[in-house]
Amino acid sequence: MEEQVSTSLLNNWVGKKYS
């Protein structure tokens, strides 16, 4: 569960950073 949340947050962060 924690891994899923971390991955989601990371994906969102990366997406915003390299949007």
C-alpha cells in the first residue's frame, strides 16, 4: 500500500516537473 502511494506521488511529481 505504501509503495503504491509513493509511486503515485512520484509519478505526479515527475509529471509536474517534466510537464
